[in-house]
Amino acid sequence: MREPITPDVVKARMSTETYLNHPTFGLLFRVCVVDEQRELFATLYAQRLFFVVTTGKDGIQFDAIGRTDSRILVEGRMRELRRTGQTQEYTKLQAAHKQTFQ
């Protein structure tokens, strides 16, 4: 499901955490980077709604996805980080995975 983006969507960085203000669902936090142009975000408080946020030349696009698909994306990213030897990022993502999905 693609949500229309309004100009009030703002990306803010606080230490190492990234947040987005979704026009309908409010504050989202970044769970992980999926690839160069896509990131996985979840609603801040309930952590029940997940969005793949794609950044492109046309702006920001939100695609809602289910919890299971979100978990699969995170686990795929964890495998990639482990395979490439990025242990610090892997450890951070593993902690986020446990907090979000267990």
C-alpha cells in the first residue's frame, strides 16, 4: 500500500537512531537499512505496523508490509552483515531484532 507523501515528512537524526514522521501513523523509527535506497521502519510505540521506506529522485515512498515480511527483511540483512564481516552493525541489528520480534 503506497501512502501519499506530504511536505511535512521530516527525517531527524538523534545519536544513531533515525526517525520519520509519517503523515498518518505518526513517528516511525528505523529498524534497519535494507539496501542502498530502502529502509525498514516501524511505528514507534506499538511496533506493529512496518513500512519499507524507499528514497528516490521522486521523493520518499512508504510501503506497508506485514510483521513476518519485516522479520524476513531484518534476518536477510543480518545474514548479509555477518557474511561481510560487519560485526558491530550485526550486533546492533541483532539486538533490534530481539527487541522487535521476540
